[in-house]
Amino acid sequence: MSSEPIPPISSAMPPVEAPHGRLVAMLILTAGTFVVGTGEFAIMGMLPEFAESLRLSASSAGYAITAYAIGVVIGAPLITILGARLSRRELLLLLFLLFAFGNILCVSLSSPSAVMAARFVTGLPHGAIFGISALVAASMAERKKRGQAVGQVLSGIAISTLIGAPLATFTANHASWRVSYLVIGLLGLCIFAGVWFCIPADWPNRKNSPLREIAVMRNVQVMLTLLTAAIGFGGMFGIYTYLTTVLVEVTHVPEWEVMGFMVAWGVAMLSGTNFGAWLADRSINFAALLSLSGSAVAMVMFPFVLHNQFALLVDMLAIAVFVNGLGPALQTRLMDFAGDAQTLAASLNHSAFNIANALGASMGSFLLARHFGYGALGQGGALLSLGGIAVFLCALLLLKRSGQSEVRTDI
């Protein structure tokens, strides 16, 4: 633990110094989002083994994913509001402890309903971990490099889909899903130790209150930014949910090649996050509009490339790059407009992300149930991206009418 807490910084002050250097602290934060991301996505690859172990049908086992997502949506605002008087470092320690506890609890239970409840508990700290990690990363960076700092931390999510989730699936298939989640829980404890020793201590705001955090919900720019995320990310999830089915049943890609496509998707997500972070440091508004516009164009092309393996690969890479370029821009914009409720606003961004997940998957189910075909996933996704553009332009118009071009706040 560092010896003395540091005071809150302003935009005129230098970046916060970490006890063992910024690089180590950033690696700890990125490793944290990687472990949490792995815990979220791993269940999708091991669902058959998970279902068989608990003697559930595949559809019933899917409720484990739903339980986790509900935990994320509820936990992000609830935990940050209740922890309003804690420092960011204190909150991170509690959150990783809860994450580790939830995963280990899940492993130790045998009743399907109890396991579902444990998955819900595990999801509670998810959004707050990502939000607070982004804020801590931004506080250690120069103002002109905040986007890149946020992008580096959030890249742990993309890396988890590329490396973490496949390794967890491999472990589940050759040992047990319980072994996979035990390892994830133990890694959560390792991250807890890393936060304890390597993340800079900050002054807790003991005068803060839950009502002060909730006040951010009255900020139109914050709410429109969150709505942009909830709508704008939806198209990607609608396509990603059914991508494996499309590859096998429509494009007729051999099953052994499907993993290669999924790895390529993960690489594109990582590239998009880093490119979006670089762009956000130059212009947040341009980064957001380019990401949404590019994703809309790529999704419009989706129905026309379904029967060509190479063309589909290029198009899905474009979708993943553009959509994931949106994340750092929106996260950084929330920092600019959240005022004293930075933690809640940053955490709500990941609730919005999970709402987009549910929205995209529901859109896909709706279109396929009415026999529009898999090509309609791209058209529906493009409409969601265009919806995100409309909301974001609305935010910019309201900002212009108020006589502001940007807002600078302490982080």
C-alpha cells in the first residue's frame, strides 16, 4: 500500500504518480479488465459442458448469461452510489474482492438455481470495475493522452475474447467449467493484490453522498452519451450473437476454420479500441461519429458478403474495428461532463454496453423469428448505428445551443 494518499488533481496539475510507476499500474488495470472480461465471455464457449454438469437444457443454461448481465446492469449504478464516499482505490479493492468471491462461490455450489444466483453476484462489480479502472488510468495520464490511457485499460476486454475466453473454454472441455472459474476467481484475488500495492491512493470524498452521485442523471449530456452507447453498440452484438451460425450454415466455412474467424474478430476489437483511443485524443466528436458511420456502412454491406468467405471476413473485421473505436470516445466524453459524479457516469457506460448487448441480441431474434434471414442482421445493425448517430448529433446540437463547445472537469 502506498504511504500517503494524493489529493484530487485538476487539469492544471501533473498526472498522478503510481507507487511503482505508471507502467506497472496500467498493466494491473489492463490485467483486471482482462480477467473480468474472461469471466463474462467464457461461459459462452463452455455452455454445453456447463449445461451437462448441472443437468440443464442448453436454453436453461443460457440463463446463467442473463443472470450475469442483470448483475452488471444493476450493480454498476448501485455499487458506485453506495460507495460514493470511498476513494477509487478503496472501491476497486472491494470490487475485485466481490468478483473473486462470486466466481469461487459459483464453483462451490451444485444447485442450478444457486449457481445462477452466484453468477448474478459475480456480475455486480463488473461495470464499476471497468468504469473506475478507466478513471484511474486517465488520472495517471497527461490530459492530451487520456483517450489512449482509457483505451489501453479497456483493451483488456478485447484481449479476453482473443485469449482468455478460448483458454477458459479449452480448460472446461478438458477438465471442468468449475476449474475454469476457480482459476478466474484466483486471478481476481491476484488483481486485488496488484491494486493494493500498485494503484495510487486517492483522497476519499467523505462529504460525498449517494444523492450527489445520482444528480448526474439530470445531466442531459451524460444521459445522451449513455444512450448513444446503448443504441450504437447494439448492431455489433446482433451480428456477433449469430456469427458462428452464419459462418457454418450460410457461408459454409468448415467448422475448424470458425475459430480462426473468431480470433480475427478479437484482433479487430483490440485494434479498434486502440485506434479509437488515439483518435479520441485528437477529437472525441469526430472519433464517435466516424465509428458509428463506419459501422453503419460495414453493416449495410453484411447481407451482400454472406456467401463469400473472404468478403465476409473483411466486412466483419470492419464492423469490429469501427464499433469498438466508439468505446474510448464515449468513456472520455463522460469524464468531461460528469462533474462530481465521475465514478457513477463511468460505471453506467458499461451498463449501457450490456443494454446494447441485450438490444442487439433481441433485434436478431426478432428478425430471424420473422424469417427475414441472416442478412437482415446487418440492416438492423445499421439502423442501430444510425440511431446512435442521431442521438449523438442531438447531444452536440444541445451543447452548441448552450454556447459550449466542450467541458473540462477534474478526473
